[in-house]
Amino acid sequence: MNIISTCKMGPGTFEAKFVPFAQVNCVDNIFVLRDAVGPEIAKVQYLILPKFLSKFRILKFLIPFYLAYYTIKFNCTFIIGYHFVPHAIFAYLASIITNVPFIFAQTGLDIQRLAQKPLFKIIVNIVLKRASYINVPGSFSKNFWSEFGINPHKINILHSTIDTDYWVPDPDKEKIYDFVFLGRLDPVKRIDMIIHAFKLLLTSTKNVVKPTLLIVGSGPGEPALKKQISDIGIAEYVKFTGFVSKPLFYLQKSRFIIMSSFTEGLPTAMMQAMACGVIPVTNLVGNIPDLVADNKTGIVHSGQNPANICRAMKNALAIQDRELSIMKHATREIIVRYHSHEKATKQWANLLSEASQ
């Protein structure tokens, strides 16, 4: 069968969605309608939208017609919209035009917040009730949509997964970074709070060898974060790498991944780290509780202030080697078992088989 999708995702996230999907035997081609060519993936073909649609945003209402045209042209069995605004809406409209069923694939939690606003709630209800299936990042999201009134039988926990044969620990690499942040440098990630917590940690550490923090990624918050680090005098202990297309090397040289986001669907960066045996120190927002259990597959903090984060970082550094080894194994095991490409491929195969009957 042929599938068509409308989406906009960056490197890493895109592969996490489409690589396992493309490995399903019954899928012949996946056509992706977007502004630019994405990563090279077997079976995936890119349908590039005209540039004037990006230049003149008011003309984006034409995109559902392009989507409908290609759906018919390539005899597609399903339309998939990743992210509700605007892509699930585009998929919904193209489904009406072509009478081809569509699947909404949730990426983050923005849509759950929007769905609680009276006017938007009506729109969400209309769109999701037409969807054949709704794929969500985790248990928190599934429960939300069930309580929202969506038929639980068409809600699947099926989200980003990773290649657990690639993301592996390397015991031969020296762990020179105590804490690593991996992701987009955006205010929603609250990296400034992590930096404040790290300053508290450095101040309270009496050892000659001080802990280290590695920040991997780029984004709009980078200049302010670098200034913050300089102003509080901890630049000696913090390293920025900028954007890294293949962060495996840095994860394998790190002990803990640190996060404190306002909101998360189910972070790919955390799954990559956990598969490498890097233990998360994080707050339990969104669907993260599906991955992290305190003192079993991670160290939990409230995320409300730097003191709480600092306390969790101290607790992480105090873990004894034997317990640390057990936790590393457990963090990788939960990713291999529930969040690997192999797992997602089986889920997609079952979903498409059921939908085709």
C-alpha cells in the first residue's frame, strides 16, 4: 500500500517517526508533502510544495488541495498528519475531499492545551472524530483523549522510537561529562534553570574535581545561555557543542542526561540517552513517566526551582557503582523493550493490517 503524510519535523525526530514505519512489509511507498527534502529513508519520497506557499502564509489554505491531489494520483490508502496544527487539519480536509481515511499522529502536548479552550475544543472534536486512528506519545496523552471523549479503541501509543542497535553504551569511552543536555536550546526546555542548579552544585561540591555540564544543541536561547554562564562564572565547567547531527559520541561519554522542560511529549533525546545507558535526571512532565521511575530508571526532581534540580543532581552523583550499573541496564532495557524501531514496526504493521480489514 501507499501512504501519504503531511508534516514538518527536524533531523532525528523525522527518522524516529518514519524509519520504523517504512520497514513495514505491506507499505510500498511513503509520500511526504513538505517544504524541503528530508533525510534519505528507504520507501520515502518527498513531494516538495511550491515556494510561494512558504512565502505567502495566507496561501497555506491551498495545501490540503495539493495533499488531496497527490493522495489520488498515487492511490494512497491512508493520509497521516503529524502535529495537529496545521497538519492534522490538512489531513482532515484532504480526507473529506478524497474520502481516504486519515490518521492523526500527535507529536507534542500543545494540542492537549489547545483542546481545553472552548472554540478550539469544537475544532479538535470535529477533526479527531473523523480520524481512523490517533497515535499518541504515551499513557498521559492516551488518558487525556479518552477523557476528552475519543473512542479509546482508536487511540494507540505509537510515537518516536530509536534504533537500539545504533544507540548503544560504549564501556571503553571515558565518562568525562557528568551531566549532558541534548536538544533544542529553547526557553521551554528551562535550560537556564538547569544552569542555575549546576552553579549551586558547583558551589556545594567540596571535591577538588568539580562536576561538568555538556550542552549539545542549538537554538534561539543559545546567546542568552552563554551569557548567563559567563555572568555567573562557571564557563570553565560548561561546554557547548552547538548543533550535532550525530550526538552518539557525546552520549557515550556522559553519565546523566539532565532535563527540566515545561512540557514534553516523549523526548527522543532522552530515549537515545537511555539506550546508551545514560541515566535521566528529570521532572515528570507529559509522558516521561512512561520512561522514568525514580531510583529505578532515573532520578526525579520537581522542576520547579534550581534547588530541587541541584538536589537531584547531587543524589545522582552519590549513587554507588553497583546501583549505578543496575540503573544503566534498566534504562536501556525499557527503551529496547518498548521504544525501539523493531517495536514500532510491529505496531504499525498491526495497525495497518487492522485498518485494511
